Amino acid sequence: MYDRGRLRAPKPPNASTTALSGLTGNDRLAVQWALSQGYSIPKKPDGCLWLIGITCGLFAAIIPGILLLIFLMIKQREYDNELRQLRNKWVDAGKPGLDED
């Protein structure tokens, strides 16, 4: 990446790009609105690390793997609830940023 003869380092991912990854439709618009308003954005559980942990737990013994799986399901439910609350705040604000036909 060159900028008038100077080498430019790529931008590191910021909170807005990581929060929007994997979201589509109204969820994406709600998160963009929440970022512009200064609301905190829920952090989605990282699936890859959880998969490795659950797999190792199941190989070590059944109980640790099952406990990790239950913990992941609880974290996913919390994320879904926080995202739903954020989406409801966005709807209560009149869905700003949504292009209605």
C-alpha cells in the first residue's frame, strides 16, 4: 500500500468492524446506530476457541466437555438477549439510518 511514495501500514480492526462482522440486515443497522450513539456492543463468543476447548474437554473426559458446552450455550444466549435489547432500543428510536421504501 503506497501513499505518494510512502509505505502505509494496514489499519488494525477497530471496534466497529469487529462488532459488525457476521451481522446482517437489521442487526447490522442497529449495531451501527448503537456505535454512533456510544452504546456498548455485546461481544459474540468466539466459536473457534470454544470448539477447540470443547473437543479437548470431551477427549479428556465427558464431564468437562459437557460443562464447556453448557457454558458456551449460556454465553450465546446472553449475547442474543443483549443484541435483542440493542435492536429494541434502535426500533424505539425510530430506526434511524434505515432506508424505507
